[in-house]
Amino acid sequence: MKKSEQPAPRISVIGTGYLGATHAAAMAELGFEVIGVDTDPRKVEELREGRAPFFEPGLPELITKHVASGRLRFTTDIAEAAAFADVHFICVGTPQQSGSFAANLSYVEGAARSVASNMTHDGLIVGKSTVPVGTAARLRAIVAEVLPEGIQAELVWNPEFLREGKAVDDTLAPDRLVFGGTTDRSEALLRQVYATPIAAGTPVLVADLPTAELVKVSANAFLATKISFINAISEICDAAGADVSLLADALGHDVRIGRQFLNAGLGFGGGCLPKDIRALMHRSGELGAYAAVGLLQQVDEINMGRRQRVIDLALEACGGSVLNRRIGVLGAAFKPHTDDVRDSPALNVAAALHLRGAQVVVYDPQARSTAQRMFPTLGYADSMGEAVSGADVTVVLTEWQEFVDADPVTLGNLVHTRTMIDARNCLDAVAWSAAGWKVLSMGRVPEVAPLDADLAALATAR
């Protein structure tokens, strides 16, 4: 090793949920020795066996590869991790508090306290969890209070920008890196950790702590606002007979706007966007920034209203009541490529229809087990065909490719009534209508196929 080269730091990752497990595996893939820490012995045992405790494309392969290589191991012993590592990433959850919009910071505070109090040599504590602005300053005070005598540690912030379903790629090749509150020494150490993506062109933004804390929640708030905007416009489209999908295509050609996240439908859910915008709303109120409070409240209300809109469509399709009607539900996860059902609009709608007396049967390619744990009283199917068999109404609630590519003729032969509610505006309404389905969408002009060749000829002649 040349004198100018620094030895590779060893890394600990505190928390092995979606963020932590992915970050730990990716750090091992980048060549570091990594130890992951979690308080859940069952989860740690699964990870030690090379199994991911949740569905995320590409993650099981990385975990298996690096548990076998010896670069990646897992423990419940925070003291072991503190003694082993030089850089400690805090990746624990910040869920919404019960009875409040505020974030529950007990896990972040506990992680920082545990790492700092068990450190046996100087190191760097790096927050990655999404937190309200001002949290890092409080954590610095906690770290300073509990550090053993003679040990030095900086606490900085490096927010995560993972998208569930694409988390591995987002970690190995992030679109940006933000370092908050760093000194020259800690910035150099983080640049060493992220040397591979930086060399590949990932930009680095060095910021103060409050700015770094605000980046992730602001990004999520903007995306949530964009989704709720197009959903509000879809209501106008419904009232005026316009097509929100074509409208979004037209808007998307404006480079100032862009087409991404302009898909009208059931709205957003999951473990990040809803709780993050509510936490930002709460913190904005504490800081007296009331314009943000009002904006985010409207975003949240529009989003939640989309769920009721789908329920209303189902009631309308069934003549005003879903009592004893069989409803085939396609989708349980909050979005495709994940088994995450936290605050899932799909499950929320399915459960609401069940409470109204419907016989609900749910199929999801990946989220059956997680959905069944959360809503055990719903019916579940092992296939799309089983879910829609005998259905009076079929509802697409998660835009899995399997549903987008489904054959409307084949499914039409299984259902009782060919009525489809496309709550994600993801189906080819012309093809489904041509197969005899009545397709109800969100802000789209209904497609009505000609009933026979004579009608088609008549329409052409006119």
C-alpha cells in the first residue's frame, strides 16, 4: 500500500430494514467489510442465512454473495459493531407517531446513543434515516454526552434517496450524494466510502446539517405534490369529459414539468411519502412556516380522497351496494416490484370494500404474505385467474406488469360480469372494451367498442 493511500474503513449499518439491509449489502458489493445490526433476532438470523426479509429485486443475490464471501455479517450486538467499524451508518426507521403527524425519533436517538456509548476508537457516525430538520443537532448533543472518555466522533448527515423496487441500483449508482455538516476529515472519509459512484460521475453536494436533513423530505413532498396535482386535474377531466392521460402526455413535453409522476390514479402510499409529508407538515408548523403546512395538507387530502373515489366507482358498478358481491382485487402492494403494504392504497380500498360486505379476493405477485398478516380477514388467491373467477367487479389497484399484460378475453371468460375498474389507468382500455368489458378509469374518457361489424361500418360511414 502506498503511503498516500488510506486503509479501507470498516462499516457498520444500524438497522436492517429496507434502507439498512440494502445499504449494507451494497457497501459490501463496493468492497468494504460490513456488519449489520438489528434488535430483531429473527431478522438477523434470516440475513445470516443469506435471505432478505422482504422482497427487493437484486437484494437477495447481493446478500447471499457477500455473506458467503465474508464481507457481510449481521449481529444483534451493538457493542460488537461499534468496536469493529470506523464508519457507522444509522438506517433505522422514523415512523409516524401514534396520534400525531410527527415522526417518532426514538429509534434514531437510541441508535446514535448506543453506537456512541459503545465506541472503542475514533469514528464517524452518519445519519441516513429521514428525519425532521433539527434532529441532527440534537443527536450531536446526545453523542457528545455519551462518548467514552478519550474517544472522538463526528456526526454528519448523508440522506438516502432509495426507491423501493430499485433500491439496489439507487445505492450502487445514486443520482446524487449529499454530505451534511462535514469537516474536511469526515468529507474525505465519505468520499472514500463512495469512491466508486463518485468516479462514475455521481455529483456530490456538501451542505450544512439543516439543508441535508431537508433534502429527502423536500424531494418526497415535491413528488407527492405532483401526483396530487394530476389527480386533482383528473377530477376536472371526469367532470368535463377530458382524458387525463393524454393531458399528462401533453404536459410532459414541457421540459419544465416532465412526464414522470404525472400518472393519475389511486394515489401514493408506502412507508415513505405519506409519513414524510406529514412529518414535514408537523415540523413546518413548529417552525412557523405555515405556507408549507397548508400546501402539504391539501396534497395529503387529495391523495386520500382517491381511495374513496375507487370505492365509489365500485359501489356505482354494483348498483349502489357491494353487499355479497364478489370483487376480484388485483394488487396489494403500494406499488409494483415490492411486497411493501405499509399505507397501501390497494389494501385500504380492498379492506373498505370488505367492510361494506363485499366478498373480496386479492391477488398480488409478491405481497400476499405481508398483506395477509395485515388484513387476515380478506380472501387471497394464488393467481390472477383465481382472484377474478366469478367476480362481479374486477379492480386493478397495483400496476404490476402481469396485470397490464393480462388477456382481457381469457379473464372475461372467468368473471361473472365484465366490469373493470382500472384504478391505476394502466390498462389498454380499447383492447379491454373490444373484449366486452366495461372499463371505469380515473379521469379518462370511457372507451366503448362497437358491438358488431354493422355498427363499426355505420360509425365509419358517418
